[in-house]
Amino acid sequence: MKNTFLKLWGMPMLLAALSLFGLLAALLGDGLLDYLGWLALSVPLFLVIRNYYK
């Protein structure tokens, strides 16, 4: 059961955690955290665009 759960929800949970980190880093930090937030928020966007044109 655990293997099936991770196969189905692993990537969406990873993208949600990455998006949450990016939003919090961009809102609460300055300097390096702004760049890390920008980078973290661009990963899901890149994956959506890549899968759209696939």
C-alpha cells in the first residue's frame, strides 16, 4: 500500500512543499532567500510547461 501511495502522491506532495517553501522564502526573506524563492517557484512552472509541450 505504501508503494502505491508514494507512486500516486509523491510528486504532487514534493511540488506542494517546494511551492510552499518558495512562497515563504520570497515573502519573509531578503537577499539570498528571494533568489531561492524565485528558484523554488520556477520549478513547478517549468514542469508544467515541459509537460504541456511534450
